[in-house]
Amino acid sequence: MTTHYDLIIIGTGAGGGTLAYRLAPTGKKILILERGSFLPREKANWDTVQVVQQERYHTSEVWYDHKGQAIHPGVGYFVGGNTKVYGGALFRWREQDFDRVIHKGGISPAWPLKYRDFEPYYTQAEQLYEVHGQHGIDPTEPPASEAYPYPAISHEPRIQEIHDTLQNQGYHPFYLPLAVKLNEVNRRLSACIRCNTCDGFPCLVDAKADADVTCVRPAEQYTNVTLLTEAKVKQLHTNPSGREVTAVEVELNGETHLFWSDIVVVACGAINSAALLLKSANDNHPNGLANSSDQVGRNLMKHQNGAIIGVTTKANLTTFQKTMAVNDFYWGDEEFDYPMGHVQLLGKINADMIAQESPSFLGLSFREQHAFETIASHSVDWWLTAEDLPYPNNRVTLRGESIQLHYTENNTEAYDRLLNRWIGVLKGIGCGEQIIPASFYFRKKLPLQGVAHQCGTCRFGDDPATSVLDLNCRTHDVDNLYVVDGSFFRSSAAVNPTLTIIANALRVGDHLVERMGAT
């Protein structure tokens, strides 16, 4: 294929999909390459056995850990990337998250750009992704120039009861900022039906504001935009000087094709973007494309994420549970003068999810479905996030053609403190019912293969010796190559990274409009 493009975008997730949306109206000839297909709309979208137990929408490819042991990553390759199965929680970072922060386990470095630089783009991102929320409740929230575009999503009775009890005890629960197409005033105008299969599931009715529905499909309607699916990018080729990408090598329908473009944007997700640059090594870039700093793949962060399933004697009949969060311990507490992290509700678990874990200490077999149903119907389910820090040896490398992750947890005391602190809070909010003893708080920390919050592998900065990208996310070493996903992060904060990725894509989009002389 000999067609020349003004711009090629590789990847359609929160970064690439948003960038495509921003640039589509410019009239520039844009090619979007996605290694997956459109995620099929099928009954299995809402089937827990298919989605959770059989991992129907995860890739079958094998990655490796630092010991060479095989791992099966929890990622999927579809138009929209991992936003197809995200929970839709879109948080602004706290103002202080952009500054140098001292943790018990080390230092979270300052960013060269600050909250004020991202704030206008956070506002645009919330409008684009139809975020529902309410300002003025979370004591850690940063200032916002505009209100959320849609009102907060209401709590169901059991969650409202817990909310009120937390509030009465002096905590500050607030509404989760959620990207869903929900109208609670006029349900006839609402795509969302408040089902119990949102968090971690594809949406059968396209009611989740993901990068596919929100950005890629509208962008594809422009005649200057071409989307190729099932197009796996194998390598980027440069000119003899190594200063410019001249061709993108793509495997398409079992054949190899080269595509040419003035500008190339890599947006494959932090792990795959780093892997692509490493695979694109050549004589001018022997350690990987744009890697004179030796920082490509380094500083991998994915958060310390874990769940607490609190089982009480009171039934929880909630369907759409993911509506509340608590940041009272984000910066620590009276006993721990360091940041801890963030707490939010999970989507409601069910019996099949409990069966997947089958806690052995309960003496339950997989077949005892009734017991699992009882646990699920009496649980309130929480998600905890603590910051991990950018360690150079936590990195992405290659093992032949496969991805290898070298990762050692750090700053673990913050997560452990948050876990124990929140369990202590839960013990005191029985809402008039006796809490089952603490041994019935199921706890699970996300393992290495759970890389939904991946970031940091191509950090941005002013110094080409210590960073891969400049402040516009252009590589220091290659003049027409950009990376626009979570790779550019210098730190990970302790809230979901997606809104910051979206906001940054809009910011870089403005830069590219100017560079291309577009409007």
C-alpha cells in the first residue's frame, strides 16, 4: 500500500482514540491502526463465567516475568483498548500529585507541567466522556473551572445508608466521577440501564463512554480518516539519519505492508508502546528507537490495587454499586504521616466471581453455589489504590518477540496501612447490623498480570538524558514520533490514570494541530 498520510495513530484506547477524535475535523489525512477488531456485542458481554472465569476478552498472548515464568496479561486488543472493559471512573489528579511528594517508600518526582496546565483539558475530557459527578464534597479535590457536565449518579439504598453512616462518623464520602451514558431524570433518554455488569465487563448496549463509542466511531465518520482493524504494527523504520520515522510496518491479513506518514503517534498502552520502540531498534538506535536515554521501558508503574469484600449480616440488594469513593486517607492519617491512597466501591460482585476465588479457609467447594450466592448477596465490595513509585529497574524488556516484565513492588507499607485502616472503618459502619468478624473480609491484591493502570515507560521531561519524550510527548531522538498514552507519566498518583491520559491526548492534539498547520 503506497498511500501517504499526514498522520498515523497506532492504538485506539484512551490516548489514541481521543487523539483521533481531536484531529479528525482538521481535514488532514489520518490512518488509525488497531491490532484488534471491534469488540463483538453478544450475550457473553454480560456473562460472568465468560468474562471473569474464562477471560473471553483478554489476549491469548503470553508475557513473562523477570524469572522467565509465563504470565497471562489482563489486557484486551479491541477498538477502544482497555476502556471497553473499564469501570468508567475518571478522576482528576490532586494538585499536589504533580509536585514532588515524599512517601514512606521513596520519592514521587515532580512533573514539569502542573495541574494548572492540565485543568482546561480535564474539563474538555469530562465533557467529551460525559462524566457524571459533583464537586465540593471530596476534601482533596483540585479546583475546577466548570461543573461536571452531568449530575452525580445516585446511590442505591444500601450504599446511601453506608454513605450516611460514614458521613456521620466524620468521613467525607463522595460520588464517583463516572463516564456512562445515564439519564436518571428521563430513563427513556438513557442508554445505561444501571446493570450489575459494568465494572470489568464490556457494555452490550454501548452505554459506557469508552474510547470506541465516544471517540473512534465519531472520528471514523470523517472522510479523511481511515481505520484499519486487525492491523498489528511490527516495527517502525527510520531514515538513514535515524531522526525521522519513514515507514510503519504492519501485519495485515497475514501480509506485511508499509505505511508512510509525516507524523507517527504510538498509543499502544504503556507496556506495548515501550515494546514497540524496543522492537524497532536499528543501527542509529541500537538500544531501541528513541532510547538514547536508556529510559524506554523503565519506570513501569501499575499501582498497588486490591479488593476488600466485606460480608455483613445485612443483605445488599444493590445492582449498580460503583457510585461512591473516599479520599480521607489519600495523604495519610494521624498515625501515618505519608500518603496512603484511595478507596472506591467496586461493581457488585456475584456468586460466579466468588467461585472464581473459592477461599479455601471457608471450606467451600466450587459446587457449593448456594454458599457463594449468600456471600455475594451480603457483601459490600471495595477497591483500594495506593501509589507505586517509578523505579528504573521496574521495566519492560523483550524476551525474543515476547514482552517481559521486571517488576518488584515498592511503597507497600502505604497500601498495607490503607487496607488495615479501611477494614477498621468497615467494622464500625454496620448501619444497625452486626458486622461479621474480620476474618470474613476477603482480601485480594492484583497480581503482576493485572496491568490495567500501566504507565511510566516513556517518561516525559526537559532533559533528553533522563527522559524519552519532551513536554509535547514528542520523542527527543526522533523528530516526527510521539507517544500518547500512559507512557509519559513521571509518577502514578493514587487514582485511576485514564482521565489524565485523555486530557493529555487533547493537549497534545492541540500541539499537533499547530504543527500540521491545521485548524
